[in-house]
Amino acid sequence: MVRPSTESLAFDALSDGVRRQILAILSEHGECTVSEITERIDSVGRTTVSSHLRVLRTSGVVQERKVGRYRYVRLDADGSVREALDFLQRIMTQAADELSASASTAEPRDAFEEKLAVG
């Protein structure tokens, strides 16, 4: 059985709107209890929020700690999201380099238009 890469797990976790909403809450408020997260999400109930948190936790996007009967959730900055961001940064850097290279070899717009008019 082939295990998905951690960056794939992060992209899968980020593909859902409710999970992105949870991440936005954690980004804005820092560590929150599950109840605090549930109070801020109107579109789904507590059970669904818990299911989404489980996906985020198992994919390495968030970390959870228990204190008594409360579960506290926070972003895992060193988790799978880091690898996904590194992947995206490599792609964006490569694309920018290719655009820069093609722009430096392209003819100026006026010369191109002049050839069209003559040709």
C-alpha cells in the first residue's frame, strides 16, 4: 500500500471549505477549544466540526492537546502544511523564472506589430 506524501495530505485537508474556515479561525485567534471553533462556524454542527478537525489532525495540519475535558487545537506550523507551502513556493519560483526568461528573449511589441503590418 502506497502512503500519500505529507504535502498531499495537506492539500487534501485544505480542499474543503469548512476545514479552511477552521484554519482561518485558528490563524486569527490562535489556540482554541473545539467549542470555540464550533461557535464561530454556522454552516455545520459540532459533530461535523469534530470530523473536520480529525482530518486536519491526522493530516498534520493542526495539533491537539487535552486538558481535563477540553480539547485545544492549534495550527501546526511545522506539519504537513510546511511541505505543501515549500512545494508551492518551488512551483511559483520556477514559473517566475520561466516567465522572466521568456520575456527577455521575446521581441519588443512594436517590432512584432511592425512585422505583422509588413508581412
